[in-house]
Amino acid sequence: MRKEKGIVMATTANAALHLKPTPLNTAMAVELTGVNKWYGTFHVLRDIDLTVKGGERIVICGPSGSGKSTMIRCINRLEEHQQGRIVIDGVELTNDLKKIDEVRRDVGMVFQHFNLFPHLTVLENCTLAPIWVRKMPKREADEIAQHYLKRVKIPEQAAKYPGQLSGGQQQRVAIARALCMNPKIMLFDEPTSALDPEMVKEVLDTMVGLAEDGMTMLVVSHEMGFARQVANRIVFMDSGQIIEANTPEEFFHHPQHERTKLFLSQILH
Amino acid sequence: MTMAEGDLAVANIKFVRSATIDARPPPLAMSGALGWLRKNLLSTPFNIALTILIVLLLAWVIPGLAKFLLIDAVWTGTDRDACREIVQHREIGACWPFVWERWAYFVYGSYPISERWRVDVFFTMLAIGVVWLLWLGAPRRDLGSVYFFLVLPIASFILLTGWTRIGLQPVDTVLWGGILVTIVVASVGIICSLPFGILLALGRRSRMPAVRLFSVVFIEFVRGVPLVTVLFMASVMLPLFVPEQYSPDKLVRALVGIALFASAYMAEVVRAGLQAIPKGQFEGAMAVGLSYWQMMRLIILPQALKITIPNIVNTYIGLFKDTTLVFIVGIFDFLHTVEVSRIDPKWATPVTSTTGYAVAAMFYLVFCYAMSRYARATEARLAMSDRR
């Protein structure tokens, strides 16, 4: 309850359109240790070890089918892992539904296809979870939603339905919707892959803004410009394994693994 | 020569409009009544053929109907003689005096005459409830649903069956009949089938094996037997297992049978809707932290039910007409009261049956068409979120 109050203070008292990411309880935002996952007999994630500190920005890239999306979807349990440990800010993900709910409340997610709720207005999309999950009064939720819609630069679209917006606008609504839950960590699953080229920039700009505010972010993306600009680390995956993880500088200029070199030669022209 | 051609080409490429073209009305043949006719009735040869065919069909049906129901109809009389050609020496159409005399029976069945005001009060309360719930401009619609789903069923039950403590003499359901029974059976079926259907549909998609197995077995069993069988089992088989004094009332048994039957069909309708919702909607709802029931109630079902409205109403209309089958277990629904009346020797004429069935047809048509129209309006209203 205390946290929500904090946000209201920020919206009313200080009108600056920036957020203070909710502080983590522990130093480690995300800890994956020896994570394995199979679809039937197909081994999609193989011995994944990855730790993300609070405030870190990780960009995950790799060819399609390499398990990038599966990995970040395991972080909020949209996918189940079958071996290993996943600990999100001190909470281990198991079959315990309470723990899963706890993690989902604090981890925001943005999808490739937005997954906005088409039968609700933009504002209702943003206030739904705060009202029902955080039990926030409607007026307060509206205020917070307006704040974040302003932040993603579409406050004037609040009363429209998602279907009336462009792809880029929809994706920004999706980001605002996730932010309204005041998350500790944000996951982005190929947020610009389904967008027209002209709309990629407006979404990336929003994400850069988030990164500048110190949000802990895991981003699956092939936007190498974005990666260079904001990532602390780039993780390259292939056939379910992490092949190479390094700072952007090292990753782009001195790739170590042959597979990485091949991948980079194909996507950097 | 070549130079001249080149000049011409350049001259054609360059073009700057100097004045705006004023808006003009469309050609007469494209607008107004004539345009409408052309566009809707005569647009293609196939369409023209259809139009002609339907005009011919109407020309064939309407005069006959009008002749029977209105022109040759008998409007007054006290017994069969008024409607007999041999007595009246003219062509006889519908025998309306038969309907006037039997109307009270069609509406109330054998409900005691001194108590029929209670049925009228029930009809009025139901009408208020339906309007309150379905009319979007009605005040306090939240209270309306409390009234409709809570107050109305309890009040109607007390009112219709009686409660000696408040001076309402008990009326055995054996005496109920006519439109009263049809409305009671249909409303109970319609109101119960949607929530039970939703639960069964969710159960069928559940990850819990026991819940899924129960739902599948129930749905497949009920859908696999005819309604007549369900009604028979409810009214004939049940008393074999349950001692007489504990066995519920015959009408209640039929109501339960109809409600279960309709729920199984509704479950499949709702499941089709759930199936059509993209996986992303479930994931989006889970990712923002909604629980299973919140996700279903706030995100999935509103969308699933919206796309299944045509099918839901289809099931409702089918159910409304299926209520006529309760006659098979000896309950006098509206159609059955017509059926009993038309063989009454007092009104035995060649046109009595046709008249009775015409009344029944009009009754069912009015109710089913009303449901259908309301559903269309709802669809149009909900389609607002699809507009671009």
C-alpha cells in the first residue's frame, strides 16, 4: 500500500514526467541458475545461467527459435521451466500460485503483438490491473494511468479503443499499462518486431527514456542501435543456450564465438 | 518531329490545377429510392431472379393469409355454429370466437380463477424486470439486476405457489398452464443455462483432470440424448429412485431437466467463443497479475460472449420453442393448452385447429423475433470497440 502512495505523491506534487522505479528488495533482480526446459522432447532451454542486477539493462538477441522469448517468458512464468532455479528479487518461482502472482505483480511485460484488451478503452487497459490486483481506488488509478500515458506521449488517446490506434501507439499504451503496476522489472519481448518501420523509433524512444530512469530491463530485440545505446550487457543465444554475453562495446567489436561473428555479420550491414 | 513529340510529352507531365471542382450531387439513378432499388434488389442477374421469386412468393402467401385471418374470419359467436360453413352459408376463415373464449385458458391453464390476479402480477413484475435489465437508458440498472436475479425469482415463487402465512392460498403446480408455464419454463432455462454453461465450458478447458472429466461427461451425455429423454428421466425415472414424499414437484423436475439440457448446449457455444480468443489475451491478462477468475471475468468472457451472442440467442430461441416438449410429461404449456382446446367438441369445426395453431405461431414468432432483434441491437452496440 505504501508504494502506491509514493507514486501518487510523485504525480501530484512533482509534475516531472519521470518515474522512480520501485526499489528491489535484494541486489539481484533476476537469477537463473541451470535452467532447462523441454517442449515434449525438444530441448528449448539448455543450462541457462543469467543474473541481472537491479538497474541493469540486458538486451537478448539471437536467431529465431533460439529460445530468447521462451527464456524471458519463464521470468514471469508464462512458461514453466522444468529444471533449475529462477529467483526474481528474492522470490523463487515454483508451482506456488501465490509466489507466481507476487512475481507477476512486480514484473511488467510488453509483448510483440501488444496484447492490449480490445474491449476496453486505453485508460481502462491501464487502470484494470491497479484496480483489481493492487486494489487501488479508481480515481487514484486513473490519475496514475494519465500520468504514464502522458509519459508515453499519448494522453489524448485515453478514451479511444486500442483498435483505433496505430501500432506504435498501441505498443506505447502497452508500455504504459505495464508501468501503471509500478513494476520493479520490465520485460520486453520483441517490442518493435510487429511495427511499421516508421513507428519503431517512437517505441524505442520510450524505452530509452525508461532506461534513463534506471528501470531494470530485459529486452529481446534485434534493434542493435538501441542495444548499443542503453544495454549494459548483450546476451547472444542460439539453440537454447547462451553463447556469449558481454558489454556492447566488446560484443560488437570483439565477438569471441564463431556463431556470434556469423550472426553479427548477417544483421549489421 | 522528334523534338515536337518530346515537347508534347513534357507538356503532359506538367499539370497544376487552377480551380477547385465544385461538389455535385450523384446521378439520380445512383441515389434515392431508385438507387436503393438498383443497389439492393436488382444489382446482378441472380439478385434480379431472387427478387422476382420472392415477390411471387409473397404474392402467393399474403392474400391467402389475409383472406383466412381477416377477410373470411368469424369475429363473434358463442359456439361452433358460428364457424361452420353449413350453418353460415359462406366461406369461413379463422374462428376467432374460439380464441376469445379460450384465451384465459391459454394464458393461465387451470390456475384457479379467483387467484389469476397473482399470475397477472407475476407477468407485470417480469415485464418490469425485463425492461429494467435490457433497456440501457433505464435508471439504476445495478438495482435492476438485483431485482431481476434475486427479488423476482423469490417473489414470483411465493406469489405463484402461494404462502398461507401471508394469505396466499397454495396453488398446486399441476393446475399451472398455458403462457404462464411457457414463460416460467423458458425464463428458468434462459437464466440458468448461461452461468451453468459458462462454468461447464471453463471446466472443459480446465487443467484439473477431475473438473475436465466431469464437464466432458456431463456435456457429452446430455447432448447425446434427446430432450424428451431428459424430461422422461426427470419425471418418470427419478421417482423410482427417490421416495415419493421426497421427490420434487413435477414442474420442478421438468425445469431442472430443461435447465441442465440447455446448459450443456450453452457450454459448447461458450467454449467456441473461448476458443476464438487469441492466446495473447490470456498472456496479457496473466502478465499484469490478474488471477484466473479475474482474467476470465474481466478479459476473456466479455470478449468470448460478445462474439457468441448470435449463437447464444440461437440457443435461447431453440430453448424457447423446446419448452413445448414439456407436454410429454403432462405439463400444460401454451401449445398444449391450444392442443387440448382445439379438440373441444363445443368448438369442433374444420377451421378450429388452424386458428389455434395460427395463434400459437404468432405467439412464438413474437417472442423469438423480439429476442433476435434485441440481440442484433446488442451486437451493434458492442461492435463499437471494433470500430477503427
